[in-house]
Amino acid sequence: MKLGTKIALVIITCVILVLATTGVIGYLLYERIAHVQEYRLGDDVIPSINAVLGEGSASSIFAETKNGITTTTIVYQSPTVQEDLASYVQHLEDQEGFILTQDMDLNQVPASVQMGKTSVDPGEVIILTVDYDHFGYTITLKKGEGQLNMRS
């Protein structure tokens, strides 16, 4: 076999191995993101929409801490947005100690829902905002110093 043919075979084999490895890693990361069961902000743990509804598929998760505020953003697609959010908001109020910080009207689309609760860390609060449209929703969790103001 010629040297050029051997080099080409080695290159093709390497490319195939890299693509296969990338595909496996991508699939594992997608599965981890898509079926996340809880959102963590330090010592605070909030059940995910997947955990509450038993379904759901997050397409991306982004987290950062800037100026003392930890922010986590999760994007979901869903054909049943209003039903999902009604169940999730009810669970957060009944089981997790969240309160609505603004009025909620799930019949208005697009719109947002905002809830808050006191963190396990003294002097800090968690604000959960859900921006939604007919196709899905984005959940943004923020944790930082502050106090909750009740809606009027």
C-alpha cells in the first residue's frame, strides 16, 4: 500500500473517531439538560418543571454569577404551555413556598409570570420568572441579596 493511501486512511479514521466521540458527548449532554430534575442555586434546590410534570424537555441551560447575583436560565419547548405553567406555578405555591410577585394571566400570550421566595441563605431571595409564548417558555432563576415585596 502506498504511503499516501496509508496517510489518507489514518486521517479518515481519525475524523470518524472524532465525529463519533463528539456525537456521543453531545447526546449525553443533551440527555442531561433535557431531563434535569432540579435547579440548584447554591444550597437552594427548586424542583424543575420536568420533576413536577413528569415530562418536559429543556433545550438549553445557562448559568452565571455576576455582581453577587446567581442567574440560571432554562429554555423549554412545549405544545401545552398554559397547562404546564398552571400546574408548575400551583406546585411552587403549594409545595415550595413561592409567592406570586405580580399578577398572572395565562390567557395572555406572550407574557410572563414572576414568583419569589426567601432563600435558605439569610438575607437572600430567589426570584423565578417565566417568559412564555405559544411554543414554549424560558425559566430564569435569580438569587441575591434582597427581600420580597408582596404584590398589590
